Amino acid sequence: MKKYIWLFLILLFSISCREEIIEPDNLVGNINEPVQIRERNAYTFLLDAQNLTMSLTVPLYFSSARTRFNLRLVDYESGYTNISAQDISNIERFRYYIAEEVSYHTELLDGYVPTTININTENFSGKIKIEFRKIF
């Protein structure tokens, strides 16, 4: 009986561990290689950049007219990042420009369904975490 309990506990712990959890101070390990995490009703973008210029367009598949935007930028050195969101009619409904360190910023996007996110960087150096999460 003890064998089965130990086996059950080992299986439980190994199944419940998730590899994609990234600690707050360790945003991403690879320089200039963005990580995109798509979960049901959430999108997370992680980047550890050194003098990076890039443009990224990401489709979202949310169905709620309420979305929470979260941002964290640490170890900022230079450049800027511009984040925007469009609705189904390709009308820009949200824009956030950042060129300084931000320990945490959150904002509620209410009244429209974001369908596309644009993330642009220009000579950007720093560690950034961007999250869009559907609110029910």
C-alpha cells in the first residue's frame, strides 16, 4: 500500500510542475529571442533585449470586451518599445509607449475586443514582460 501512495505522490508532483513558469526577475534567458506564451484567454510576451529593433504583429483570439494589459520593464538601458492593439475593424484602440524602467503597469481595456497586437522596438535594451489577459 505504501508503494502506491509514494507512486501516486511522485506522479502528482511531476504532473503538476509547469516548465513555462518564469520567475519575475528572470524574464527570459536568451538575448534578443522573444518568447511568446499563448494560453487559453491570455497572451504573454517576454524579451531580454540588447539594442534590438523589431516589429511583431500577433493575432489574439479573445471573445471578451474586457482585457487586462500588464507590463513590466526592468534593467532598462536604451531605446523604446511601442505596444498597440486593434479591434476587428483594424481600428487602433490602445497604444502604450515605454522608454523608461517600469516596475509594474496595468490597465483595463474595456468596450472592445482586441484582435491584433503590435509590438515594436527601436534600439531597445532591457527586459520586458507584456501580458494581455481576457477578463470574464
